[in-house]
Amino acid sequence: MRVRLAWRIPVAILFALPLGCGNRNPIGPSQPGSVGAGLTIAGPDALLTGLSDTYTATSTDGTTRTISPTWTSSNPAIARVDKAGRLEGRSHGSITLTVSYGNLTASRHVQVVNNYAGSWTGRFVIRECTDTGELTDHDGGFCLAGPGRLGTTGWITLTLAQSGSTPREITGKIGSYGETITGAVSDDGRLSLSGTVTDRDFDDPGFTISTHRLSAWDTKLTGTDAMTGQWADDFTSLVSCLGTAHIEKELLTMTRAPASTVR
């Protein structure tokens, strides 16, 4: 008896039949980094004029790789950035630092603060003077004929350090006095200082002869290493001729010595 085999379908044809329904195809997996991709900028929030720092960009798409982004500064006159992300502080103010890579961008606000750190030397002139007590009468008066007379000039030296997160905090020394004076850089880039320093007996440093209270200090940069401005000196004599004198001084010149090291 013959067996009819026409109904059998070759196995190869079965495997070739479509397994889906209609025209729908299976959904492929999403590409790594296609969700939540972006950039972040690493670097300081503030920079001093005349100094520089290098900022870096990192991809946040879940991968680690070297990228060559494009850097831009919103105001190169305040801070200039090169293609490697090195930002140079040029003048007091703030900028927006932006990095771009492909279709991704990130921005960061950076404050540039006037740099007053270093050793300064200059000359001042007395513009106003008023005295009290024995200082008024002794030897023609402190202000009329003594050290406080109008037009008298003198030397001034300052050694200043600048710190803080912004960095706007100032500490330093004036002349050869041992006491520390303090101050800050204002929003518009001006420097203020205050403090009290003492004149001491040469043979007995523990004995105070007079004091100088510095106030109303208002100076500003007029170049990378030049400064101008004025301040008040409230002088109090504690021996011999007792009395006080209020002296207002103005800077004629003030220059900063070159730094021994460059950051």
C-alpha cells in the first residue's frame, strides 16, 4: 500500500515562515547614553585677576571617555578662556563660562575678583588734619607745624594676603607694625582696610607710646600692579604731649612688587 506524503512541509520552509504578526517588528534595545546625557563643569567659582585656572568638562551619559569640547566666555574682557579650558581673570566682574560638545552644553557662573595680594610700596600726602589736647599747643601744633601739617608726604608699605571662597577677605600688615589689619574687596572691586597699630618704645617693646587707628580706607586698582585711594589715621599720643589727631591721607603712588612665583 502506498502512503501519500504530499502533506508534509519541509522543515526548512517552516523556519522560513514569519514569526511576527502583520508588519510589526520586535523593538530593539535603547542605545547607551541616549537618556539623561549631559555635561558638567569642574573648577572654582571665583578667580583673581592676573591669575588663571583650568576647568574640565565631564560627560554624564554613563560613559568614560576623553572629549574635546568648545569653551566660551560671555565676556572675554573680564575672563578669557582658551580651547583647553584655561580661564584667565582679567578684570573685576562676573562671566558665564560655557562648554559645548556635540549637541550638549553646560554653563557655570564665575566671579572674577580684583587681586590685591602681594607687597606694595608707595608715597602718601596729608590732605587734612585736626588735633586736640596738648598736640594742639606743643611746638606750634601737631597739624600746623608738626608731622600732621598739610602737604607733608611719607612712605607707606603694605603686605596683603587674599583668601576666602569668593575670595574677598584681606589680611595684612602696614609698615613695620606687628599688628594685623583686615579688610575686604567690595562688589565693585574696591579695597577697604581697618585696624589699630601701635608705636612701641625701642628699648621696651611692651611699652606703648601711641596708637594709630586706620579707618575709611578706600583704594582701588588702577592697573595690574598699581593702586590709588585714601584713608584716615586717628593718632592718639599716650605719653609726653597727650592728645589726638585725625589725619586724612591720600596715595600719590602705590605699586606692587613682582611676585616671586607665578601660579
